[in-house]
Amino acid sequence: MIDPKSIAAAKPILSLSQLSCSFNSAGRASSCSYCADPQAELERNVCPRCGSVHALRDVSLEVYPGEIVGIVGESGSGKSTLMRCVCFDQPANSGAVTTSLVDDGQTNLLHCSPRQKRQIRNTLFGMVYQNPYLGLRMDLSALSNIAEQMIASGCRNVEQMRQRGHALLERVNIPLSRAGDAPRLFSGGMQQRVQIAKALSNNPPILLLDEVTTGLDLSVQATVLDLIMQLRRDLEISMLIVSHDLRVIRMLAQRSYVLLNGRVVEHGLTDQILEDPQHCYSQQLVHSLL
Ligand SMILES: Nc1ncnc2c1ncn2[C@@H]1O[C@H](COP(=O)(O)OP(=O)(O)OP(=O)(O)O)[C@@H](O)[C@H]1O
Ligand SMILES: [Mg+2]
Ligand SMILES: [Zn+2]
């Protein structure tokens, strides 16, 4: 793990700068002359004039090499939208996403061509979706799901894909006897673990995890959290982890950002936020843990 003191010296491996994303009723980017102003007063995240939902407003954050950064916030605060903007599933209205791994952080990835985005997505980011149906092909076997991801990043060697697939499934504790089964036959915890295996298949330097443990039994949650902690120990991988559950963030993330109605209302060392939350919403979150 990175030493907080060295953070100032290191370059962020992932940086979001003033990212904004809003939707009209058709799900398209939208704003009016009133809500185009970042300071405009909204009703939670909705523009009182045009009704656009502002899922993200001027969000800036950094992930440093080897760090696990948490994003915590209530339902609807914009957490999944943030993840989807970073991995290009969702176009942002404005702002920048950069990584020190592309042009030394000088290129706004959001302005890259669709082909470049696909390549970046397949080589730099491993994404684990909140909803496993978005991250997995439920009718293909677990092994084929992993192979598909490897093919997307240029691998053509079947034996290599099989071996890597088996190694990854073992790594996430899926018995090899189930490698040929379709994820729709798996439990929720197993589906999330197959998603993690798939996300790791190209050795991405950055892992994006959206509510990986939500909806799972406590004991199953514990096995997935354990797995993430093992990955942190064993691989040099930086992670952005989203959860509405501060307990999950407390366990995994050294630094965190608190999101409310699409805005970052507080960020810092997770322990410090837990001990001395500054924003009234963070205070509520922390008190709900007691
Ligand atoms: N495609 C879309 N079209 C319209 N509105 C959307 C779309 N995607 C998200 N939103 C809205 O953006 C806001 C943020 O949604 P998002 O899914 O990012 O929240 P979240 O923090 O991930 O919530 P949860 O904890 O429930 O997963 C919500 O008000 C949501 O209704
Ligand atoms: Mg979400
Ligand atoms: Zn508006």
C-alpha cells in the first residue's frame, strides 16, 4: 500500500477532473441555462427548471499507484454513474479522465476515439459491475467469459486462455469443476467472483469495483472482501471501490470520497473521516455505523 506521505510526490494513476454527467427523461446528456451553472441550486440532484437529473457535478478525484480509494454515498448519489463514465460506458457532459499510463496524464481519455477507448478499456481497466448481468454473459461458461475478455485485448492462443482462465477461477475460489458452467447457475457471490476473475484477466493496472458485496449474505460478503484484500496484497493493482456501506469502505480503502447528490462533499483518509467527519452527511453516515 502507498504511504500517504509519498502521495504528494507520486503521479495519480487515475485522475478525474470536474466530471459532470446529467440526464434528461430520455437518458440523454442535458441541462438548461439555469442548471448549466455548476453553482445552481438543485432539488437534490434534479434541476427545478428543466427536470434534468445531475448524476455527477464537478467531481474530481485521484487514485495513486497501489492505492484502494473508496467512494461512499447513498443510493442515487452518482456512484455507478461515476464508474460508468470512467470506463466509457456512459458519456460525461464535461470534465476529464486521465491516467499517467497514457501520454503521462496529458490526454483527456474522454476525447479519445472509440477505437482508442476500447483499447484503453480492455488493457487498463478491469470493471466489476454492481449488476453481474451487465458484466457477464450469463449463458456462456465462466471460462468462456474470461476468454472473451482476453480475446478482446488481442489474445488468440486457446491454450493460454484456458490456462489463465483456470488459474483466475482458482484464484477467486471457483472450483474448476464449475469452470464449464454458465454464471446464471451460480450464486450471487460466485457471480461476483467470476466478474472479478474476468476483470483481472488482462492484468489491468486499475480495477473498478461497483458494490461488489451488495445484496450478498454476510458470510459471502466476507469471502469477497477477503479476496479483494488478498488481491491488494498480491498484485500491484490500484482500485476504485464504490459502496453505499461505510463498513465495506472502512475495511478496504485507505482514502475515501463521500458523494452526495452527485457532488464530493468530503474526502480524505478513511480513518480521519470516520473519526472526525466534517460534512453533516458524512456525520450521518458515520453515526449510522454506531
Ligand atoms: N441512464 C440514466 N438515465 C436517467 N437517469 C439516470 C441514468 N443513470 C442514472 N441516472 C440517475 O442518476 C442518479 C445517480 O444514479 P447512480 O446509479 O449513479 O447512483 P448510485 O449512487 O450508483 O446508486 P445505488 O447505490 O442505488 O446504486 C440517479 O438519480 C439516477 O436515477
Ligand atoms: Mg450504483
Ligand atoms: Zn435545468
